[in-house]
Amino acid sequence: TVDPTDDNYRVFYEIFVGSFSDSDGDGTGDLRGIINRMDYLNDGDINSGSSLGIQGIWLSPILSSPSYHKYDVANYYTIDPDFGTEDDLTELLSICEARNVKVIMDLVLNHTSDDNLWFSKFVSAHKDGNTGSEYYNYYSWAKKDEIPAGRTFRQIPGCTDQYYECNFSQDMPELNYDNAAVRQAVLDVAEYWLDLGIDGFRFDAIKYIYYNDTASSVKFWEWFMKELRGYKPDIYCVGECWSGDTETLEYVKAVNCFNFQIAQAEGFVANAVKRSSSVAVFTNYVEDRKS
């Protein structure tokens, strides 16, 4: 019999915070809204039958950001005011701990918002030609005639021949993980939220840390997860590697990953239910992964 409170079998409930529950009538969901709905999610009695009985919550990005989706962080140390305050998060974490509900938060490390102070200091250093600034190499950049093929770069404001990498959007500059200071900065961010009581993280876009360079990206995650597990041995983390099994399994060496072959509207489970493929396709896939 599976113990539903065993950490290997927890059911996590993803909450897109901005659309889940609005506590103050401003039209945007918030952390207080989640607090108000905790009896619906988990009322503290796993046998009550009156709540969903979830054992984990995955919060979509809640850090300060100019966008509705918050996957472009402007400040890694503040809760977005649309969603509430750090005190609200602390209260939610306390309630969840009392009810044996783990909480992981979405942490977006591949890129930031161009509103991020780090990026502002990066731009200023390039405009001023201040190569000695600690922020000069905080983001991935190249001279115009050195831009790698197949990647997207945009001109650094105020510079004529220097371009920053932005494969997702021009508003989302990509951090430079060859820079030890950047690695330490994101490690500090993770440790800050762990200290507050977060149980772990869902990492966005893990395969893009080094664009089209799986080996280097995996090496980063191996380092990062070793550091995090040393800081919090029971940390729970899962990465988004939206790819086929061959690539995803490379990242599993470092961090748990979602299995997109099974999930989603066209995954093996959904296709079996819709009868667009046979159940045998799904069961054979599962058996292959067990062997």
C-alpha cells in the first residue's frame, strides 16, 4: 500500500497564482487567495474526504516581474506586489507545514527581465566601456560579427557593436553561467527562499542554460544541485526539459525532470484515452523505462 504522505508519492497541485483565487477584488489571484482556499486544497485531515487532499503545491513564478506570467524576474528577492508580500508567503508555508503539504516555487534562472537591476548594471558597464565592472559579463553577449549561428541576440542599448543573448524574447536577456559571480548569485537566491521555508523548486527551461549545449547545461545542473543538496539534503526539485527522452535523460543525472512523453494533451496517456493510439503504446513505454 502506498503511503500518500511518502515524499516519493506526493501529489503536487500546480497553481498559476494570478488566476487561482483573488482575495482583494483587484482581478488578480494572490497568495492570500491560496491561504483562503487551503481547506479546499488540504484541510489537514487526509481521511476527511472534504478536501482535495493534495500533498504538495507548485507555485508558478511569484517573484517581482513586469509580465503577467512572471517568467522574467526583475528582482529575485521580492514577491511581486500583484501577489502579496513575503509575510503572506511565510504564512502560507506555515499552514502547509502544519498540514504536511510541501511547497515548491518556480525559479527562472536561464534569463531575467530586462527590468532587472543586474541587467541595468550590465548595460551601463557596456555603455561606459567599464570592463572592470562585476556586471560587465553578467549576461551572455557577443560582438556583432561574432554572434553564433542559430541563436538570437539584440543590440545592447547605447552600444553600436555589442549584442546580448535573448533566445526567448528581447525582454528576457540570458545570464552568463561561465561567470562564477552569476553562479554564486543564483545559488544565493535559492538559499534565501529555502531559508524562508520553501521545500524546493521547479526550474524553468533547464536545457537552455547553455543554448544547444547539453553537456555544459547538464554540468551546470550537476554543480547546482550538489550545492543545493548540501544546503538542504531533503530538497525536492524538478526541471523542465521539454524534449525527447534521449535529451531529458541526460538531465536526470542531475535533477528530476517532467516526463513530457507521457504528459500533455498529445502524450501517451491522453492518446491512449482518446484512442488515437493503443494502450499498448503507453504500457510498452512504461515497461521499457522500468527495464
